[in-house]
Amino acid sequence: METWHNRLQEALHSRGLDWQDLFAQMSIEARLRKPSVYAWKPDATKRSTMMDADNSALVCKWLKISPLWLFHGRGASGL
């Protein structure tokens, strides 16, 4: 089953970025620590079930993707 975790990873790869890039961005923008960001990975052992609204807005803006696509798989992705 495809989840928002998978779509986030797809968006990162599509932009030529990786999880370290996302962590670097979110550590500056939202002062998040690595475990918080890495919990969004599809294969994380302690995976986050959701991302809060502020962080999702920052991630979607940075990656230039649609929140509706990221979280629900609907509409144009923006990729």
C-alpha cells in the first residue's frame, strides 16, 4: 500500500534530493531533529503516522508539491 511516506520519498528522489537534504532543510526551517524527520521514511522502524500541519506546509513548499497529493494521493503532484 502506498502511503504519504512513499510519496514523500518519491518527491525527494524526483527532485534529486535525499533524506539528509530534507533533514538539513527541516532542521533550519522548523528546528527538527534527525529522528523526527527520519520517522517520515517509509522503512523507518519507529514511523510517524502523520506530519503536523506546519511541517507539512514547509515540506510541500520546499519540494513544490501538493499537500493533497502527498497525504491522499489525489490530484496533481506538482512533480
